Amino acid sequence: MKQFRNLPHTNAAPSAPAPAAAPGRQALTSRRGLLQLAGGALLAAQLGACRSSVTAAPATVTPATPAGAPGPWAGGGTRSIGAGTRFPNPFGASLQGACHLTCMTTIGPCHTESPEREDISDGWDGIPLRLALRVVDARCQPLAGALVEVWHTNYTGGYSGEIMRMCNNSADDLDKRFFRGYQRSNADGVVHFNTCYPGWYSSRAVHIHLRVQLGDYLADDRAPSSVITQLLFSDALNADVFGQHPLYQGFGQPDTTLDTDNVVGGETDKQPYLFDVQRMDDGVMFAHKTLVVRRSADEPVCEARGAHGGGPAGPGGPGRSMGRGHRPPPGFQAP
């Protein structure tokens, strides 16, 4: 069962290096731990206040097929994405008043400051991924000027930035900002990002973090936010990518499914947390989702539940204890 609570008010004003060789699957199964405590502690401090992604039909559209349709996924990173106008408009249909709040999750221990930009890859390779996100309120009205921030791992399952040490797969990534960025929504409440399909690490299904703020961008983890959440990919899609794609298959299959995920595994209905995914004819991935956020702190907010009875939102980080069978990732230095 989801939990609901009220949060304090927030400000109302809207306002490449080539990647190193893949470290292998054993590096990805290492980080179940120290962060479980951090993730739980961060949740209460980071849920901020609220307010809260339809774009006009593009001039030209490249055909797209469901993610499960046969055909290989492309490679080459964001340089393979091409013009934004070639993608279909996923937000044409009316929401018909069926706007249910997007539930909060932990921000996790791997967040740090993001630059304002559309292409967030910093030249990393991966399956090219075009993200379309729409921000609306509980009345299904689009919110223009909402600040949408995203961050996720590279294909090796490592994050960039000087964050908690086990978030990184390489010490070389501490001063990087790959796969982090924010954009402001247009008049239809929509933002777009060019990125790459993420990698996996132990205890988490493949996911992308998102945060929506109103007003100026505030990088602090505890800054007031309309919603802090995560969106994931289906188990079938993950199995296909890590079983077939040359860049990803060396890491093996993820050890965590949606049902065992520490952040959303306790939810009976996973659909609100899953991207809608299509494969363009050239193998580029197109993922989209509508985020429904509060305009007022007087509105309740729901919280996602993780698997294993972990409480609202689960730990959300790459960790658990580094016990038997777990090894630290490359570049990890014990405190």
C-alpha cells in the first residue's frame, strides 16, 4: 500500500572521453551495501514541496515499433539519434482526467549537480536513447517552465561525479558529469534528452532517476522538489539488451528484476514506474512518460515501496554490505 503525507511548501517561481574498457560483470555485482543505510536516511530529508511533462506533432516522423518487435538495437551513442523532429509525438492523446500523482522515491546516494543540456552523454557509447518527458498537474494541465533533472549510469553500471565512492566504477569518473543534465519544460510541459541506455548494478533493476523542481535549479539533495522519482525498463527489454547487444552482453543478465527491486519491487502495479519504449526503424530507442506532480504542498504525495519489506522507496543506492560473493568496483577505496 502506498503511503501519503504532506510536505512543506516550495518556491513557486518557474524559471567526451571514450569510455574505458568494460570492467565486467563482477564489478557490477559488488555494490549492494554501505548505501542501504544512506538511501533510507536520505529519503525523509529529500522529499520537498511541490508543483509539477504534450508536444506539437513533429514535422517529419520516422516509423517506430514496440520495444519487443524483432530487430537489433543501434549502437554509437547519441550521435546516432539524429534530429528530434523525426520522433513520433507520444503525448497526442488526451489524458481524460486520469492523472494520478507520480510517487516519490529516494533520491539515492549517487546524485550530484547536473548541467543544463539536452545531450547528457559526454560522448559515451551505448544504445542511443531519446527521452521525452511530460510534466502535468493533478488536473492534467501541462506545466511550462518546470525544471526536469535526470541522471543514470553508463553502460558499465557506474555513475559520474564525486559522490559516495561505491557509486563509481572508476576513479577516473569522479570529475566527470556524464549522464546528468536538466532541461525546462516547454509550453506543453515537455522536455527531451539525448542519452544512452543505462547499465545495471546489483540490487537494482535498470533505471533512470528524475527530479522536478519549480523555480531556480538547486543542486542540493535536500532542495525542495515537486517530485523525486525513478523510471525503469521492463524485464523483457533488459533481458534482450544484456543478452544480445554487443556492448552490454559482456556484463551478463541483471541480478534484479522489477519484483525484487529495492525501490519499486513492493508495488503491485509496476506500470506507473515503467517507461513506454519504442524501437525506431534504425534501432534507436525512444522512451517516454508523463509525470504528474503537485501544484500545492496541501496536496498529498505518495511514496513507492521497495521489495523485501524495505519501507517506502527502498534504499535506492548501489549498495548492501560487501559480504561474501561481493567485490568492490574498480577505483573503490575503503574509507
